[in-house]
Amino acid sequence: MTTSAVCTPSTNKASIPAAPDYAAIKQRQQATWASGDFAVIGTTLQIVGESLAEAADIRAGERVLDVAAGNGNATLAAARRFAEVTSTDYVSELLNKGRTRAAAEGLQVNFRIADAEDLPFEDGSFDAVLSTFGAMFTPDHTRPAREMLRVVRHGGRIGLANWTPEGFIGQLFRVIGNYIPAPAGLKSPALWGTEPHIVELFGAQAADIRTVRRNFNFRYRSAAHWIQIFRDFYGPTHKAFAALDPAGQVALAKDITALLNRCNTAGPASLVVPAEYLEVVIERN
């Protein structure tokens, strides 16, 4: 009879990785999202906010909170449905973009600087809480989930749109990670795009969780056009290129181009890249 080797965990404390420095990571993330001009890209994602508002059944007169709202896609979608909306983000530049958009449409929205991991609202203050590609980027996944559950009333809804690991953006994260590794011990934001992780974060206080996998189509002139826009305006890509030397920048652009071309469904004349995301609606128990 043969026996397999057993790997026993070491008791050497030096081998235990230190916990991530969430405060330092958050500070760097805040600077990253403030760089470039996310609104140039964010406005193209408006259809996701509209879809999420429908999935979460946002109704006139409801109190709705948009967490990590960015330039306000879910905010505007809820306000267009005559909800009483509070739009929050910890990057003031992004909130200002949302404020300008709401004013242009004559929509009444309360804008407030707030950290998704420490929301400044009383328990049960909202009928619905939304977040499109926002809460998923917080460094400590448990805290924003706990906060969203806390501020939504019993029987209320939480609606999320999160990029999946298998989709285009999830693959893009891995390409960039080959050049700019994430801090040690930090969980991938793409975990928010998986059903088991959503159940782990929200299941204990959920009466129901519904998920649908959808695609958002990035539509650009070419792979080079996409890279130029994201290099100039999308914080994570902007910072990644800035952190590399010229040779590294060329290599990163080459790898992203290969990914874009592999995912392109439009042929050589244009660029259409489907990006999968998980649409989540949680009913609070």
C-alpha cells in the first residue's frame, strides 16, 4: 500500500503573510480613480445602470443609495424613475461629474462623499442600494457588503453589477497583473462577479439572491483606439502604463492588443468586445 505525502502547515510565524494594509491600499486606489478622467469611459456604461435599475425594480418615491457611484450611471437611472437618490463616492472628482450630468437632465439628486466601507447613514435608511462596477473594487470585500446590508431596510433590495473573472475585464485584470502585481493578500475584485462569493458576502442576511450573467459591449474604432482611450482616461490602466518603463509600456500594449483582437466580434473594420458581468439582486431578509 502506498501513502500520499501530507503537507503540514508550518508553525513558523515568519511564514504567515502579513495582513494587507487596507488603509494604504485604499489611499492608492483613491489616487488611481482620481487620475485620468473616468467619466469619458463611465458614460458609455450607462446602459448597465438602466438594466440594474430595472432588475432591482426601482420605483418612484423610494429611497435609493448608489454606492461607489463613480460618475453616476445607477444614480441617473434611479433618478429617472423618480426615486429619491443619494449618490456616494470617495472620489470628489467623480461625484462632480455625476452632479453635472444630473443637473443637465434636471434631476434632483443628493451627492455626498462617502467611503463604501464606512457609509455615514443610519441602519435601514434606504429601500434599495445599487452599485455598478464600484463596490467590487474595495480592498476589504466584507466591509462594503456589511455596510450595504446595514443601510438597506428589511425587505429592501441590493442591486450590483460586477465584472466576472472569465469575462473580458477579468482577463484584462490578469494581463495588467502580470506587469503590476496586486498587493500581497488582496482578493481580486473579480471575485464579486462569482455567485459563490456573493453568497459568502450576503447570503446570511439574504431572503433571496438572483443572478444573471450579461454582456456589455465595448465599441471602439480599433484595438489601438481602445488602448489610447483607456490609457488616457481609465485610472487603473492609466496608472499601470505610467508605472512602466518604455519597454514595459510597449509590452503591455502588445498584450492588451492581443486580448482585444481575440475578443473582438466585429472583424478588422471595427472593435466590438463583449465584456461579461454578473447582475445581482439581493432581497434583504
